[in-house]
Amino acid sequence: MRGSLPIEHNALTAEQTAALSRYRARWAAIRRSTAPADRSAAEEGVRLAYCAAGLSPPARFVWCESPLALSRLAREASFVDGGNVKSALIERPRRKVAAAIRRRLHRRVRQNVESTVNPADALVASVTEAVLQATERDDVTLLDYLRRRSQPPSLSFAVRTLLGWRGLHYNSAGPDDLSWLGTCEYLRNVLGLRDETAPLLGLWQIAINLGWLQPHEKTCWLAERPALLRGDAQDLLHNPSGPALRFRDGWSLWAWKGVEVPRWIIERPERITLGAIDIESNVQVRRCMIEIMTPDRFVKLGGATRIAQDETGILWRKIWLSYDVWAAVEVINATPEPDGTHKHFFLQVPPNFRTAREAVAWTYGLSAKAYSNLVVRT
Amino acid sequence: MTEIFAQGDLLLERVADVVPSGSIEENLDGVTMVLAEGELSGHRHAIREPVTLFRDEKLASDMPAGLYIGHVKVSSEYARVTHEEHAPLTLPRGTYRVRRQRELGPKDARVLAD
């Protein structure tokens, strides 16, 4: 009978369309916020969300300064804390509200609102990825746990560990997991879908006021947001002069164009030498080292071999024994600088080119033959 | 033969005239139309002559993802693309498909074989 239910919103008015960008900006700011959590408002939101899910509010709140600290504390959860209720608290209301919205809103409108208010956010996704990787590195196996503790683990801990359902990914929610709430807030406030979105009142308050949460029946672990978050123009985690991500307990990550790198590479770049680049085994970190040293200096120090040269530029290549190959084409600005010199640039390219022309053509997505139709370059 | 014009990290190929489709923008004579802006420098590839800039992904299906900027239709005798660091580029009347330059980043690095 779903098809016969009234679909009230077939199209957005001009005013409703204008509101989309306001909600998009509001939720981008919420996801990327580095403000301290409003702890009492967040706890109130948790109580509301538990009640909406038909659960008793948790007896205990445990605040953590970072998701890594949360992960360390919450992995010690025992039967006293009760089982994890993330699904009942977040996933079930989400499905219920989505079903109610589907009955009231045309699919086209729904998709438009979702894609506009809650677009993919690469920066926040990279924070989630970095946090998950760090907590996984930090995680203990069931055997480690048994070695370290005299008490047996809870049944839930043992089962979830054996099934691989442990860690933040399965048990917690952060800014990335909660950003869908922005779409629902728009639908409630702008399109008036109040009854349909009523189960989300607590979740909104959570998303707006904290970073991460791991909800269990009796205990809810809550974590602060980052104190610092920096990205580049492509929304990759990036800071050329310090940590790209730092939490209030000091836990920090250093990143270059989305690649997590050791601290010294960012803060002591003068220590990057050809030898240090050669012994780095992570090929992505190696690329970062070359970029920070600058390809110009890498080439001048003899780091790469000249493969070919033509009127478009010079093709450079370096092959390491581990089958890692770096290639770049050095191009020269056709227009001179005010002092008469010409700026040189290095563009990193795939390693399989034989000529500089092929490499330069690739940078524009062209074949060397198509690029030969160049009439003028300035 | 497709004529190609390049100004720094911007490349324009002359294509057959088509009716503008997708998202369409027009500028008044003397009002700057920005084709692309440098992320760090803020330098801009811009045109001040009246042109139509339109963007229709269907017209760029043969191009690697992420490079397509749009099409520029020059209806007057010519239009000049200016940039702070490059000499101006003069485009005769016609339609041009505009793309940006790309390079590999650290996250693209892969070991070829093991």
C-alpha cells in the first residue's frame, strides 16, 4: 500500500532550495568543529536518545579527551557496563525515520536534499580513517587481554573479539557516522516533517555537542572533538608545519596530503636526505619526503636519473630495489618572470613514459599525438 | 586537427560549435569570467570579453575524471585569457573545451610488483 500513501513534497520551493545551502554549511561546521564538547548538553542528548530507543538512560558517563582514549577505556568494558547499544540507539531510529520520510517525500526531492545537505566530506572521512587505524594499531588481542588480566573477559567481549567485531568501527559513532542527521534536521525544520523525525531529538543534541560516543546499556563513553584539524584544498589531512590533527589529550597525527607521516618529517624537514628517502619502506611516505624536500632539490642532489628531454621538458626517474618507481617531468614556464628567468616546475607522473612529451600530455589527459596539436603555450 | 592552447596549468581545445548545455554562465563585457583559480596563489585564468561558460559532463566523457572545467563559447571576434604569471592567450571566435592539469600525489604511489 506504500504507493497509495500521500507524498506531500514533490518539489522544493525557491525558499526551501535556498535553505539547503544553509544546512549544508551548518553541518559541515558541526562535522569539522574543533570546539570543546558541551558535556552537559551531550549527556542530556544521550539520555533523550536512550529513552527514544526504549532504553533506560545509562547509569554512568565516562568522558575521554580523544577517541583513542575512548577506545582504550571502552575496550575494558565488562558485564557491569552492559552490552553495546549502538544499533538500537542510532541505526534502528535511522531506519525507522528513513522509512517514515520515504512515505512523505518524493524520491527525487529526498535525493536532492541528501546530496546537497550531506555531501561526502573527505576531510572528516580521513579523520575517521586515521582514528580507526590508530585504534586498530593500539588494540589488544583476546590473548593479550587474558595475559594482562586475572579476571575473565565478559562473554560479549570474547564473542565480539572472536568475530572481529571490536574497535571503534563497530561499537562507536563519530562525526562521520552522525552527519546524516543534517538531512533530517532540514526535513524537520524546513519541510515540517516533525512527527517523522521526532525520534532523533536526542541524536541531534549528541551530534552537535560532542565528538565520538560508545553507548552501552549501563555506561556511555563520550569523547571530545579534535582541538585542531587541518586539511588541504582537496580536503586531505595536511599541515606543512605541525600536526594535522590534535586532540585535547595531546594525541596528534602529522600528515602530508592525506598520508600520515612521522612527526620529524614535518617538523625537522632538514633531516630529509637522499639516504633517508632510500631507507623509507612506505612508498607513500617516501613521496611525501620528496615533496617536502622538493623534487627540484631531490633531482639536484642526484636522487633521480634524466631519462629523456625534448621541447616540452625533462623526464626524470628513480627506481628503488623494492620496485618502487618515482617519475616526474620538469617543465618550464613559457612566460619569463620580470627578471627574465623562467620558472621550473616538477609534475609527478606515472613511471611508464619514455618521453617528456608523453608525460606532459598525460598531465592534461591527452596522448602525445593529440598534444602535438598545441598551437600556443604561454 | 584539434587546435590546442595552453596557459600554465590550463589547456583549451577548440571543438565544433555546440549549443550550450548543462550549467550555463554568461558575463557582461568588461566583467571578469574566472575559468580557474590557483589553490594557493589565488591567481586566476580569466576572460573579460563577453563569453558563455557552460559545463556539461556529457561533453567530457572521453576525458579522465576531474580534469574537465567546462566549455567556453567566444561569440565576439576574440577573447583574451589572462593570468598573473602568464602572457595572455588570444582565442579566436569559436568553442573551446577547457581542462586543468593534473599530477600524481603521495596517495597515488604504489609498488609496481612484489
